[in-house]
Amino acid sequence: MLVAAGLSDVRLEPTVVQNTVAFLRILFGNRVAALADEARAAAFWEELEQGEREGWLCSGGVCFAAVGIR
């Protein structure tokens, strides 16, 4: 896209942004509630919270920063 817009020396820097279970609840809480009954949803969130407490949960997203010279 940037090259098509006339930029040169385009660079893309990927960054992994780690998140928390609290953030996942904000993003996906309604969806989990719609897909699972209350007991299953509670067990799902509890497992994620356990992983966060014990240090084995790894969750995040990849963000990209792009720059170029016009």
C-alpha cells in the first residue's frame, strides 16, 4: 500500500503486544458468554487466570508500524 501510494524506502516493524486476561475479557467476554453456558464460561476464564498467575499463559497480538519516504 505504501509503495503504491508513492513512498520509497518502506520499512515494516512488527511488535508483539502481550495482553492480560482482564483485557481478553473486555475483547471477548460477550462472545464467550454467547457461545458457552455460565459454568463453561467461568471455567474457561478461570483457566486463563490460572495461567496468568502461574506464568504459562502467553497471549498477545502482533502490531505493525510502517514508514516510508515520500
